[in-house]
Amino acid sequence: MSALRAGHDVFDVHVHFMHPRVLAKVWAYFDAAGPKLGREWPITYRGSDDERVETLRSLGVKHFSALSYAHRPGVAEFMNDWTYDFAARVPEALTCATFYPEPEAAEYVARRIEDGAQLFKAHLQVGDFHADDPLLDRVWGALEDAQVPTVLHAGSGPTPGDFTGPASVERLLQRFPRLPLVIAHMGMPETEEFLDIASRYDEVRVDTTMVFVDFWGDPPVTSLPPRLRELQHKILFGSDFPNIPYPWEHQVQVLERLDPGQEWLDDVLWNNASRLFALPASSTP
């Protein structure tokens, strides 16, 4: 039976809610991205914040992130103020924050941790910085000490950048081996390299965002790769809602298509994230 049809609770760790001006720019990027990506990227969920929250609720998403990512110096705290306000009025939302390699980063990240940040987001491709940028040393140290995770877009998809790939993440983890990271998009297209990293470091996880979806035009993957069974406890469900060019349900359906078994789905759709963020087990039988 489909996890959706069975009414399975879902914890989506890769959802974007942003200040409206920032989100408008993100949508404008995807609207114009066709030539660069070789395919159109229509945004499926363009409603208001309230409408999109209600959509997630209707889909059975009981908890979700509200990720924003700083793309240049001086904007992180503007974004963080907005995401904190959002989390204060939406009980299902994690309290999320972002940072950028800048002299003030250590100070505001420490303050955000003290004020209850549950999850951070950083985007090497958009921000044009290496994960081990020296300006982030104290940031990563604080996050490791507090065990607050960061969703890190480090893979080279959908288009490679000068700062993407596993090399700087590996260097970072050699210095901060207990740093809790969630590698966005399972590190696509360097998935194997990032799964290797997750295997070696206890606090590194990956999310399923846009993995195995039909949008890429590849032949469907219809059985669970052995590596993903081995790393069952390290895989978190993520969707990239609302910035996806297909219905949210498709991300669940392609995982079900792998025929992974109910225990694997339970862990990926809910248990792994609920353990990471110290929340109760799923109400699903």
C-alpha cells in the first residue's frame, strides 16, 4: 500500500519558506533557467505562504523546515529574522537560519543557536564559497558543539559551480568530524562520493530531495540501491517544496517505487528526522 494512501506522517526537511522578496527572486531564476538546464522548470506551488502551509498539511506533512540561504554578505540576518517570525506562527515549522562566510557570522550564528535554531541552511553553489572557508571556522565549531544540523547544498547539480563537490566538505569534516550535516539532494551528481562521506562520519546524513524523480529524464530506478539500504538510518526525506516542477507526492512515489519495505520508508519519511530533532515517533501504525 502506498505510504500516502496509508496516511503516513511525513517529516520534510527540505522545504523553502523565504521572505517574499527573496522567494520572488528564486522563482525568477527558475523561470529563466530553461536554457541553462536544457529543460523548463515550472514552479508547481506558487501560492501565498498560508496557502502553501495548508498544502503541506493536506499532504500529511507534520513537520517541515523553512529554509532560506544567504547568497552574499550582509543578508543572512535579514533572512533569519523572517524565518524566525515564520516559525513562531507556524507550529509545524522548524526554526531555521542561514549564514554566509563573513566576519560577523560567528556572532549571529551563536546568537541564533542560543535563541533556539533547530536547523541551518548553506548553499555552496549559490553563495560561491567553499565549505571550509576560514571565515566559517567558528560557525562550524559552534554548530558542532551545539549539535545543530545544517542542510548543505554541496553537490554540483543542477549545474556545477567553482565551489561545489565533495572536496571542501571532506576537508571540513576532517577538522570537525562530529559536525551534523544533511547533504542536500543526496549530493547529486556526486552521490557516491557523498554517500562515502556519510558512511565515514557519524553525524553526516543525506536527504532525498529530487533524487530518482522522473523530471531528469533518466530511466526509472525501480529497486533500492544497496548503499541506500545500508544507510537507512542516515537518509531523511526532502522535497524542495515549493520550488519543484512536479507534484510533491511524486517524491514519495519514487521512493515507494524502489520497493524498499515499510521499515525503510518509516525511517526515511519520519523516524530519522524525528530522532535528529528529538520529536515523537510517527503516529502511523
